[in-house]
Amino acid sequence: MTEDKYRKIKEELRKAYWTEDYHLELAKLSNEEAKEIVEEMDDDDIEFRVNVRKYQEAYISDYLEYLWEISKTAYWKHIKTTLNPKVGFLWSDNMSYVDIMCSNPMPDDVFETILDFAAACSEENQLDLGIIGNIIKIQSESFNRLADVNKYISLVKDDKQVAVSKRLKEMLDGTISF
């Protein structure tokens, strides 16, 4: 795509405030054009698209599903950004992005972010802990990530290591579930 066309497309996309509108505009492009745009998104753009959730959870989930189809790189970068304990897990009627996280090996940095989410998640947030626990368990069993979990635990600061170790082991044992 030419630089001028790319600039014009990006200007049009910036006008889309809601993730749904952004997704629909991207879908009008060829997969290659859309891929180029989403792979060049900066962290702030991604944060806005996936963590400004008011009334948008379903649309964000659809957008993530679309990203999987056009760019695995952009998909994982977006997933990593959604894993923010202050915002909470993304819940929607379309949870296909969870199926993708459970049926595909995830990049190391995304798996580490999931472990960070599990460690930081509030005890009161049992639904988030449950789904994250299931993802960690499946990744560990299906994609041989147990060594990564143990390495993560060993790197946690001493004052938090016992609590994080206990939580992650409960997740792996299946005693935390939703």
C-alpha cells in the first residue's frame, strides 16, 4: 500500500471511536491492508481498543476474533493488553478468544502476562481467577508450560512467592475454577 493511501486509511480509522466501528472499517480493507495497520498499532491504540469496555465487550471480542484471522502477531499483542487486573478479564457472549488461547501455544510474553494477571488478581474476583486458572492449566498440560510456571514462581519476590505459588498450584490442580 502506498504511504499516502496508508495515511488516509489511518486518518479514517482514527475517526472511529468505538471498537465496533473500528473493526467494521478495518474489515472493509483487504486482509493485507488491515494486517499492516493492526501490526503497527502502538500500545496506547491497543489499550484504547480493548480496555475501554463500557458497553463494548461483545464488539471487542468480535474484533479479537477478526484479528486472529488476519494477524496472529496483532492478536497476541491485543490479548496481552486485555490482561490487565485493574480492568478485569474481558467477558462476553463471544468467548472465542479464550478458545484460541486454550487451543494454541501462546507466545512466552503473553503466557507471562497471564501469570502476572493470576498473581495480581483480587481474591474476590473468582470468575477471573477461574478462567485464567483454566487457561494456565490447559497451556501447562497441552503445551508443556509447567516449567514456565515454576520458573515464574521462582522469580517472584520472596514476600509474595508463597501466595503466588499457592494460587498457581491451585489453578494447576483445578481447585480454582469457575
